[in-house]
Amino acid sequence: MQRESRAKTALLITFVVIAWGMCWPIYKMALNYTPPLLYAGMRTLFGGILLAGILLPQWRKIEWKRNWKVYVIVGLLNTVIFNGVQTVGLQYLPSGLYSVIVYLQPVLVPILAWMWLNESLSVIKVVGLVIGFLGVAAVSLDGFTGNVSLFGIMLALITGIGWAVGVVYVKKTSSQVHGLWLVALQSIIGGTILSMGGIATEHISDITWNISYISCLLFGAVIAVPGATAAYFYLMSSGESSKVASFTFLVPLIAVVIGTLFLNEPFTYSLLLGLVLILISIYLINRPEAGFSFVRRIEHKHL
């Protein structure tokens, strides 16, 4: 049973990292066929509706009167700010620079969890988090081209900070709400707000409904929103925030590797350096403490 649980945890981590790593090049491709707010809103709204449809037999677990504030707050932080502001902000900054700023999130999450949830934060973990962030910077170094927009930097900071606060808030309220319903309703609420904003400021006629766009929309609505987000929140609620967050440093690396393999982007020394730094970071943060590893923490929580 313990071996099965460890395998499940490793599988979920792998799924989240690969799915989110694929998001960057796929979303970038989608913007060739659609305005940003409409795409962000549609993929999250459709994803939320899909997940809600699956969960419908368990509708009583929503407990709307008790939990509506949680759903709205998480919808604003993790959907409107993270998905919406991110999609708009990518128009103002090179994707490499934007991703580095956004991936301050894995550093902020453990700090916020330490301040808000009284989670432990050792010197080694802090060092590991800093090394991981430097690894993300190295991976994205070749994307630091073009004009640097102060407005774009502000949007990237809002994206990363909003995401970090949202994730820690989800962890804090995880015992109060049903995890999958939280993902579904945050997506529906946030997706509705983004879609309305897109309808008000953009033109639906600007969407090119070809196979490429529909594939990008389906990826976001099926894999990225209900699938990877639900798996990430499960891991975050079950383990230490610093250890779960450390693995998200791999996401920009996966995005660059996908670009190298499928989009003919070059493999550079900065990518190799970033890989080494990220692996060192993950080792430092997740190394066993007194024989009580990250995976075992998750198992212990669910015994």
C-alpha cells in the first residue's frame, strides 16, 4: 500500500509538471488565433463546467452557503489573476522574462505558508528555493530579448503573487471545502469573469476556429484546468508547501525542452545550467529529514 501511494504521488507530480510545462508553448500558439482574455476565459470556464458535470452526483458537497466566499476568493486569485493577468501580460514582456517573474511563486509559497500556516522553513530549504529560482532564470535566459515594459513587469508580479497567495489560501481552507468542487467552481467563477471581460473589450469574431485553436482550447479545458490544477492542489494540501512548490521549478524547464524538441528552438548552455540548478534545488528541499521523506509525509497525512 505504501509503495502504491508513493507511486501515485510521483505520478501526480510528473503529470502536473509535464502538463503545466506544455501550457506555455501551447498557450503561446493559441494567441495566434484568439484574443487573450477570451481564450483565458473560455478554457477555464469550459474546464470548470466539464469538471462540475463529472461531479454533479456529489453536488451536496458544494455547501455553497458555507463556502461561497472561499470559491469566490480562490476564483479571483487562481483564475482571474493567474490565468487572466498572465495571458494579457505575455503581450508586454518576452516569455522568458515573464516566466521568471511568475516563478517567484515557488519561493513565495513556502514563505507565506511559514508565516500563515506555521510550516517549517529551514535554512537549507531557503537555499534550495533560491537555487531553484536561479535555475528558472538560467533556463529562461535566452528569452530575455525585446523591450522591457514596466507595465508588463507589474503584471508578471501580480500574476506570481496572486498565484502564491491563492495556493496557500487553498491549503489553509482545504479541510473546509471539497477539493474537486473547489477547482470546478473557481474555474467557473473566474472563467465567467474573464469571458465577460473579453466580450466587453475584445471581439469574438477575431477567434479563428481552426483545428490548432480548438486543440489548444481543449488542452486547457481538459488537461490543464481540471486535471493538473486538481492534482496540484491535492499535492499541496497533502505535503509540505516548500517541497511541492519546488517541483514547479521544473515547469519552465519542460516548456523550454518542448520548444527545443518540437519548435526547433536551440539547446543552449543556459538550459543545461538551469537543469543542474533546478535538480540541486529539488534535492536540497526534498532530501529526507530523519527518515521522513516528502512522499511519506503525504502518506502519513492520509492514514
